[in-house]
Amino acid sequence: MSSSMSCLIDLKQFEIWFVTGSQHLYGPAALEKVAANARQIAAALSAAPAIPVNIVFRPVITSPADATALCQQANADPKCAGLITWCHTFSPSKMWINGLLRLQKPLLHLHTQHNRDIPWGAIDMDFMNLNQAAHGDREHGFIMSRLRLRRKVVVGFWQDAAVQGRIGAWTRAAAAWNDWQGARICRFGDNMREVAVTEGDKVAAQMQFGYSVNGYGVGDLVKSIQQVTDREIAGLTKEYESAYKVAPSLRAGGAMRASLVEAARIEAGLRAFLTAADAKGFTDTFEDLHGLVQLPGIGAQRLMADGYGFGAEGDWKTAALVRAFKVMASGLRGGASFMEDYTYHLAPGSMKVLGAHMLEICPSIAKGRPSLEVHPLGIGGKADPVRLVFDTPTGPGLNASLMDVGNRFRLLINEVDVVGPDKPLPKLPVARTVWVCKPDVTTAAAAWIYAGGAHHTCFSQAVTTEMLEDFGEIAGVETLIIDDKTSLREFRKELRNNEVYYGLSSGFVS
Ligand code: MN
């Protein structure tokens, strides 16, 4: 196994509809040209390596009835993850009002032109009348602003790599959003007792984000684990042996072999339970493991690697966000994992953060072949759990967290540089990653703490700030970014201003 890679959730299952606005003023020949050009752009975007979803050409919109019907079809089609709109010519925007007001899918306004260059020597009024996005898209943008629609505006020539990259980031966010609608997160047990940030309003989350979170008795999971056959366990332990460096005590005949067998039983039982529940993520807690021999370690790790969201200690918001990360990161270099800011290196001039968890870090972020080990947990009073231990490749990454701050949810993002440990960590029995925050550890940690940022996060070297900004825009969730430009003074102002904005907007703008 070489470098880290995100699991493959098939993003081609999602369609983004490419919708072109025009009108009948220019005659049928011009409309045919508009349709042909739009078809060409849609096909090019669909084939672009930076755009992982299917971009589907839709007939040109020339009337209010067209616009309304299109938006209603988009809402009704579960495969449709969003619309890209563009006005090749002028398209009077009052005809879009009834449709756009009803649209419940993510929206990207592509401000482009079929012809890159002005044909200086040949330009005439026919060219001018056909290539009018410069003013047609302004009319189109006005109605979206007038309707207070959340959307992404991408400007530039449709063949440019930067333009396709910006569209691609948004399609990943739109796919993750589509995946959240109707998604199920299973909670085994409740929240870790007395912990605040992992709590939250599950009804409000379902209203805003579309996923549901429900509790299951750990006894039901235990029953599923007890039904795992020896044959399934043998298959899994064989898989472990081929994929990981297995500690001698866990090998066949080793003193702790029974722990490995038990870990495999737990993984298979957990997987069967989640499959039967049609769940995309889960949480557990070390305080509620009655009937489980170990806290799930390698099982939680490998389920994450297969695309499941996970949150420890009942943290359902992070479990859902890890799942969204998995969709956004699909097929990209670099993985995505549940993470926790664990401990600091506070030496002046070289401050860093060591991120880890008790067990549950996803091997999609591993550098090299993970080591399969068994060690005591120190809390929870159960048998020693089996876990994968590894480091993470160096390079840029980010942490993000979703909190319930009472009257709203808040998405908080901090860009980091993974630098690795100063020295090897031979005694640390958990997977870990060591990073330096942007703009620096002191500013980032202060900003994070002023924003009420959780200790649990999603970490990724594949998901980008742009994808998360797009995701936040689609979700309509407050989104705060701590990056190399962050000034603590300005960040605190943004926090104060947002209290006013979100307080008023929830009352006055529907
Ligand atoms: Mn934790």
C-alpha cells in the first residue's frame, strides 16, 4: 500500500443540469446556435478531469413556463444534485422568478461566453446579439440577488482549468449535499456524559441539513456482532494480515490473537448492522459498551476508510461531516478522517499540534502501511482494543468542525500544514498527524476557541476550503475560515457581526 487515497464513492451517479437562458427575440436560427453551443460546453465540462459528476445538457429556457417546469423537475429528480445556469444571450429574468423561487437544489451561476475572444476584425451585430452573457448574466444575477438565492458565481472562459476547477469543487460540495438528503446516522448509546459541544438539536439539523440521527441500543449491535460467523472472521483476519503490518502478538498463535479475532467480529457485526440500517455514518461511546468486549478500534477505522462517517463519544455532527468529507474527497489524493486536537508542542518558533484520537483515525490518511497493534485503552474498563497505528504524509490540509451554537449551526475551518513529528513516536499507540495551523498556532487556536470550535474535527488533505465554502453556502450555514490571512481582531469582528446577521436574517429573510 503506497500513499493515502480517498475511498471511491461513485460521483458519476450525480447529475448537474446545465441550463441556458435565452428568449425568442432572436429567432429560431439563433436559438439553435445557442443550444448547440450550450451542448458543447456541457459536454466539455462533463469530460473535464476536474469535474467528477455528470454534467447534463438541458433544453434552452425561453419562457416562464420552461423555467418553472425545469426547476420543478430538478426538485423531483433525486439524481439531480444541482443546476448550473448561464445566459448565452439576454434572458429576461422575471420569467425565472416562479421557477427559481421553487428551486430546492444547489445553484451555480456560470458567467462565461462561448467565444473566448472578440473577433476584432469580423465582429458585427449578429455576433453581438448572440454573445451577450456580459449583460445577459447581469440580468440573471440580479434576479438571484433579488430573490436572496444562495449560489456560487464562477466567472471566466469555460475551457480554462481554473474555471473548471472552481466548478469541480462546487460539484463535489453539491454531491455531498445530495448524499446528506435522507441520510441516516446511527448512534450507539448517547453522548459522552456532561460533554457540551457534541450535543445539539437533531431536529434543527434534520431541517437544515436533511440527514436524520437516531439512537440504537448497544444491545442490538451486540446481537449483530454475535451473529458473525467464524468464516467471516477468518476472511477478515486474512484481509488484515495482507493489508497491514501485524504485531507479533496478534498473529496466529500469538498471545493476543483472541483480541484480533474479537476486533474482526466487532467490525463484521458493525458493518452488518449499518448495512441493514441503511446508514451512512455512526457514533459510539466508551461509556456505553455493555456486551461489547472492546471499544471498536480497527472496525471504526476501516468503516471510515470505506466511506462511513464516524464520530466518537456520541458526536453525530462530526459523523455526518466526516461522511460529507468522504463524498467530497472521493477519488482525490489524500484522505479524510475523524480527528481531535490532542496535544501541543509549544516551543517558541516551532509550535505544532498533534492530532489523534484514542483509536478512531481513518487509514485513508496513512503514510505507508499501517501497523496493526493492541494496547490498553486506559478508560472505559474494557478489553484492550485492536487499532491501526500510522503517521500522515506532510503537506497542506485542513480541519473543519460543525457546532450547534444555539440559534444556528456554525461551520469552522482551519487550514494547516502537516509537518510530521519532530522525532519518531515509538511509544505512541495511536494513529496521529502533526500540523502547524495557518496563520500560526496561537492565532488559529485563539480564533478557534473564540468561535466555540469543537475539539473533534474532520481532517483532510483532499477536501479544500473552497469545497467547504461551497458546501456551507449550499447548506446555508454560517461558515468561518481561519487561514493565512486571518487576523484575530477581524475574526472577532466577524463573529460579532454574524450574531447580528444571523439573528436578523432568520427573522426577516425567508
Ligand atoms: Mn474525543
